[in-house]
Amino acid sequence: MSLIPKSADIKPGETFDLIIVGLGPAAYSAALYAARYMLKTLVIGETPGGQLTEAGEVDDYLGLIGINAQDMIKVFNKHIEKYNVPVILDHVESFRKDGDEFVVKAKKKGEFKAKSIILAIGVKRRKLNVPGEAEFTGRGVSYCSICDAPLFKNRIVAVIGGGDSALEGAEILSRYATKVYLIHRRDEFKGQPIYLENIKAKPNVEIILNTVVTEIKGDKLVKSIVTKNVKTGETKELNVNGVFVEIGFEPPTDFARANGLETDTMGYIKVDEWMRTNIQGVFAAGDCTGMWLGFRQVITSAAQGAVAAHSAFRYLNEMKRKK
């Protein structure tokens, strides 16, 4: 099985019932359900798997026990290939309404038409951008404490960040790891005080303030991190087996607003319980939405994708009845 979906021989200007923008778990799930609803569907996305490409082992998706993230992407590809859902690897720049249809503009392949759209464009995780981070992603560097904490049982880990996700991550990891370093660049946390008090009560959590990570070291796996005190300039090397980067996300605010989509105060696309946006016929699913903030999982993204496809199916049927 290939990591890359089979390329589609689709001509610009072709019309679809549904265009799905994105290639993460929400997009794959939406594509599967759309195919089963027998909707003529096109998927346009840049990176097969989305943020899954940054994961190592995935052990919290029901039925796929301890699966490697790359293998999980291959399984997702295989499932939508079964239904012959065409996929184009491209970047969607914009969409616009044209009568009863939408025109979706892709950077390389041009414009395609659709009666409905599902946006599953995800978010970008903020990164440390230090030496070793990219090299050890999936080999000790993680961006999801909730996902990967059980993989670090009886090990030493570091959590980087000062918000709720970092505090929650440190608490969860404290249940598995023998030692947790919670490293924050400032002298105060911006996360909820109740979370901080809980962390302070953990005997295996050490809080390190006014400190940044400047390098991640290892061989095949992470072995240590180099830290620097931003006030004194003092550097230290800490032996760790895992580094959890929890410094937040960059939602697709600019894309959303440029295309007339309402966003919440944090910049995520606003949706209702059926994944409907403020634009009739346009739905959104997965991490790009404001739904279930603070609990970002493959399974929740897949669930939202399925709901979005169901809503698109209902919307298209309603449009047919009105004609």
C-alpha cells in the first residue's frame, strides 16, 4: 500500500457533488462517507495524513492496535481507493460562490466546481524550530501528550509550554513517566491555576521557568535536550527520552476570513453540531474547527468528517427537492 493516494485524472472545470479540501483523518473519513452516500466526490489536499505524518505509533484508534502512523495513512488511502474516490495533491487557494455552485481554485490544477464543500484543512502546530526537532519527530519528539503518553512509561520526558495543553500534558505524563520536566520560557504560566496546582502536587514533576530548549540530541531516539535560562544565560543538558512540544496551534484564520467564513475568537472556523459553517453548503471538520478544542484526536477528527459528509448529503438532497 502506498502512502500517496492514487492520482486522479480530473480535468479543470469538472463539476462534483462535493469537494473535500484536506488530506488528514477528517478528510479521509468525509471521503469514505461521501462515497458510501454515492456522492460524486473529489479530494484536494497537500499532505496525505496531515498531522499524522508527525506521529510515531498510534495506539488510541479503536481496532488499529499500536499501528505506525505511516501505516495508518496507508490504510486510510486503501479504504478510499476501494470506493475510487479521486484525489489531487494540490493547495487550495480559495473558493467562491457561482450561482448554485462553488468554484474551488487549486494552485496547480486550476478551478473545479462543486455543489458543496467540506473544509478539513487542519491547523499547524507551533514548533520550537531548534536543531534536532525535525530529525527526532516521531522518534521521541511528540506534539500530542494525550496521544503518546502511554508510550513513555517508566521513562524521563520534558514538556515544553505554559498553557493549558502543556499543563494537562504534564499531568497525564506524570502518570506514566518516572520524571517529567515542565519547561516554560516565562516566570508565570498562562494555563488555568487549578491545573498548575495539580501539577505542583506531583512528586515526579519538576517545573523549570525562564528557560527555553535550544537543541534536542540523540542517535536513533531522543537522548537529551539542551536548555538555556533566558535571564542568566546558563545552559544545561538534561537526559530525557521524550520531548512533548505543547506551545499551541496556528488555526487557518487568514484562509477562513478571506473566504467569508466566520471564526471564533481564537481564529478557528465556527461550526454547529452538524459541522455547518455560516455559508450554506460549506461544512468544516477536524482541527480547523472550534469544535472540541483541547481534545484533538484522530478519532474525533474522523468523527467530524463523517458528520460533515452526512450533512453535505442531506444538504444536497434538500437542494434537489427545492428544484
